[in-house]
Amino acid sequence: MTASTFTPPLIAPLVRLYRRSSTPVIRLGHMMVFFVRAVTAVPIALRHYRGEFVRLLSDIAWGNGSLVVGGGTAGVAVVLGITVGALVGIEGYNFLDLLGLGPATGIISSLVNTRELAPIAASLAFATQAGCRFTAQLGSMRIAEEIDALDSIAIRPIPYLVTTRLMASVVAVIPLYVLCLAVSYLTTQVVVYLISGGSTGSYLHYFTLMLSGQDILYSLLKTVIFVWIASTVQCYYGFYASGGPVGVGVAAGHAMRASITVVIIVNMLLTMALWTVDSGARFGG
């Protein structure tokens, strides 16, 4: 016997409203379960799938050596670091120079690059390169029933496919973030020097005045959290892709939109949590 799907006309709008409003909540709960399963599988992945972890680590960082198609994250992180540093240098110097404080752009570089722009740039570089590749790889495996085949030969799909990618992402993003941050610092300094034509001594004085190791550690923590979240979201959409090759493209689009949105929201929350009570900035001689 088949259950009836008939809905009385008077309550049909309420039923449709309930289904539409409950779908995001159900999706979020399903994603959280997926996240917990991936995290709890870390010991299994380290014990049984170390080779896959090492392979993914190289693939994330360098890819096939290309900058765009099939490339790794390092090239994109450098490009975004240069762009962010140039923007901070141009806009910061032009604003402060109106007040006669052009060399004080170093303050903006040490605070803005470290706390906000470099973590976001590194995480976006990761999401656009490695993250999209995660969605496409897992989505194509799901469509081709390769994930079901792994189950049939006693290979656990989530530890093998998802957890290894999450671990490789966290390990790979640390040097990539340091590279992105250093490039943004250097680019801002070069841009300010080219615009002002003055010595770099005053700039470096203000730069080191506000730069602290605590800020760098906090920004690294933010980047690791961003990349972990983005990797989880993009692996989730790829792992549960459906609808043939078109469905893989749709899943990649949904994953990018969701991961960028979540990263921006989490960035705001982490900034408030880490620096609202005590900014850490001090003026001194």
C-alpha cells in the first residue's frame, strides 16, 4: 500500500511553507553530522590512509604546476597576497597622507593585513582552487558510483576521501598562509615607498610598533578554522552530489557560495571574540 500524498487545499500553503523552511535546517543538521563523522575518523585516517594524505598534501599545495586550471593553491595565494598588499598600501597611504601621516601606513599594514585581509585571502585562495577540486572529485566519484564501490571493498569512504582531505588542508594552509602574509607585508611596503618616495625607516617604525606575535598566531588560527570549514562544506556537497555531470557543477556552485558565506560570518565572530575586549594595539615611543 502506498501512502497518500494528498494535501487538503486549505492547509497546502502551510505545508509548502513548512517544507521550504525546514529544508535549510535539515541540511545544516546533516552537514553537522557529516562534520562530526569526518573529525572522529582522524585516527582511522592516520592509521590506514597515510599514503593518501601525503598525496593530497602535494596536490593541494602545487597541483600540476599550473596557476589556473589544475594548479595548486600556492600561486593563487601569492597573487592574492600581492593584490591585498597593494590595496592596503594605496588606500592607506592616500588617506593618511591627507593628514600628513603617510609613513603611518605601516600601522594599517600590521593590523589590517594580519588580522583581516591575509586570513581571508588565504582561505579564499584555498576555496577557489583546492576546495573546488574537492567538490568536483568527490562529486564525479559519487556520480560514477565509485564511493559505493569503496564500501563494497571494505574501504570506509569518509575517512579515506573526506578526513584525509581535511587533514591535508590544515597542514598545507599553514605555510601557504605565512607566504601570503609575507607577500602582503612586502607589497604594502613597496607600494608606499614608490608612492611617497621617502625612506622606509619611518614606515618600518610604525609597522613594528603595532605588529605582535599574538596577532600573527590569532590570524593563523583564523586561517586554519576558515580552511577547515571551507573544506568540510565543499567535501560535503561533493560527497552527496546527484543528478549526473550537471549535478557536479551545481554542487560546486553551491559549495563555493556556502563556504564563502560561512567564512565571512565566522571571520566576523572570531574577530569579535579575539580582539573586541583588548585590541592589543599600543602607541609608544
